[in-house]
Amino acid sequence: MYNWLVFLHVAATLGFLLAHGASVSVAFALRRERNPERMRAMLDVSDSANRAMYICLLVLLLSGIVAGFMGRWWGSGWIWASLLLLIAIVVAMAILGGNMYSEVRKAAGLPFRVQGKLQPSVQPGSPEEVEALLAKVNPHLLTLIGYGGILVILWLMMFKPF
Ligand code: HEM
């Protein structure tokens, strides 16, 4: 049973990476794209991938918490450090990724989200305004936080250093 739970945990992590790959590719592609129609299409693709990403994130979180109880790991520091790190990555992503993209979507005349709730589109801003907002998103920083963070979590899970 424990092995199946860890299997589910790893499977959900792979599913998360598969789903979130769309947002990662879009984040890098949007640095070069200046055609408003194509930009809007890319932002839509990224938004539609968020649902599957959140479901996998929830499954990986819950399966990890339950596996921690079954394996009696909650007395060890590595599992707490992993959980806190995952929460920190999600918060950083919400601020530096989700919130910024929401502002871009609003300025591009697309429906946008405020604290997860979908808002109807408003009068679009100028192309310069959209470009200025997009320039604030730093996909390299997101990669450093997201990919770097998940590598540290992988190290904590595999080597259980403390
Ligand atoms: C594996 C670690 C990662 C985790 C746990 C993670 C988590 C998240 C979460 C939860 C959101 C949604 C935030 C919200 O709804 O406000 C998000 C959005 C985003 N993330 Fe990540 N992420 C990770 C890696 C990355 C990487 C490596 C990139 C590289 C560019 C990235 C780019 C983005 C972008 C662009 C968004 C905004 C997507 C949109 O609004 O369409 N993420 N991330």
C-alpha cells in the first residue's frame, strides 16, 4: 500500500510537470512574440493548462502528506523542509507568475483572474502597455525558483539528510 502511495505521488508530480510545461513554454515564447492575436492565443493555452496543473499539485500534495504518516516520516526534518519549500514555490509562482499574467491578460483584453476568480474582459490597453507588463515577467527567475526548488525537494526526498 505504501509503495502504491509513493507511486501515486511520483505519478502526480510527473503529471504536474507535463501540465505546467505549457505555461513554461509560453513564458519563454512570449518574450519574443509581438503579434497581439498570437499573444492572446498563447495566454489562453497557459490558462487552460492551469486546471490540470492544480489537480496534479493537489494529488501530489495529499499523497505526500499521507505517505508521510504511513512511513512515520513526520518526525524528520526533511519532510517538513520539502513541504515548506513547495508552499514557498507556489506562493512565489502566484506572485511572480499568476498575478503578473493576470495583469497582462487584463491589458490584452482577455478574461483574467483575481484571487482565482475569473473576471470578464475589459477594454484592452495599448500594445505598449501589454509589452511593458510582459517585460516584468522573468521566465529565467521563474525557472530558477520552480526547477531549482523542485530539485532541492528531490534531493531532500531521496537522501533524507536530516
Ligand atoms: C516545479 C515547480 C513549480 C511549481 C510548484 C509551480 C507552481 C505554479 C502555480 C501553483 C502557479 C499558478 C499561480 C496562480 O494561479 O496564481 C504557477 C503559474 C506559473 N508558473 Fe509555475 N511552478 C513551477 C515551475 C515553473 C517554472 C520552471 C516556470 C518557468 C517559466 C513556471 C512558470 C509559470 C508561469 C508563467 C505561470 C503563470 C501561468 C498563467 O497564469 O498562465 N513555473 N506555477
